[in-house]
Amino acid sequence: MLQSKKFMTVSVIVLAIAFLSQSFQNVQPRPPKKLKNIKAFPATMTYNEVDHQMDEFKVDLGVKCNYCHAPSKTEAPKLDMSLDDNPKKEIARSMIRMTIEMNQKYMSTLPHGDTTTVQTITCNTCHRGAAKPFAKLPEVKAIVNGTK
């Protein structure tokens, strides 16, 4: 009796493993998500790269996705990231282009001291966590010749 219970237990485990391994073999990897209506980013960027950049924008501006993206016309309350209905999206595209241009034309040509990391301009450079950029940079008092 004890041996038949062990046999049954082992049989169930073996069948479960066989079933699960067969199930995993039939699973097809999902195709990468397609980007739609991308105008400011390079065409070579992947969905994950753009998604990561959007996460950085949210932090740099202290906003959520709906700040620039419009609601879906068919699946409310979801957002449709491809729509251009929100005028802030075009402003964001202009800012992305401006930032890319400044980094390519100016920041990449500056010597960066003893660091190996090239400093870059980001949304946070001006926005610093606020939806509207700060109009005036904070005062910086430099020490020149030992005086303040």
C-alpha cells in the first residue's frame, strides 16, 4: 500500500513535469511592441528605449503620461500614445529636438575635465522636477581671488 502511494505520487509529479515542459515549448515569444507616430526620436530606438526615456521625462517634469499624451478615443480611460491631440506633445517634441541638438553641437565638443562621462543636457537641466521650466537659474556665487 505504501509503495503504491509513492508510485502514484511520483507518477503525478512526472506527468506534471512532462505537461509543464510541453506547455513551455509551445509558448511563442511575443513580438516587440511597435512604435507609432514617432517624430522626435531616432527611428532606430526600440519600444523599451522610448518607454525608458518617457519615464525619465515624467521624473524630470514631475508629470504623468497624460500631461502630453491624449486619451484613447475608443478605450477610455486609456491613453493613445500615438495621437497628436494634446498640443503639449508637439512642444515636447520641440524640446526633445532642441536637447538632442544642443548635446550634439555643443556638449559633445566640450572638454569634460578628468571625467570619462560626457555631460549632457536633459529636461531636468531646466525643469528640475517642475512642469514649467524655471525662468531664471539660481544665483551662483563664485569665489574669485579669495573673495565672494
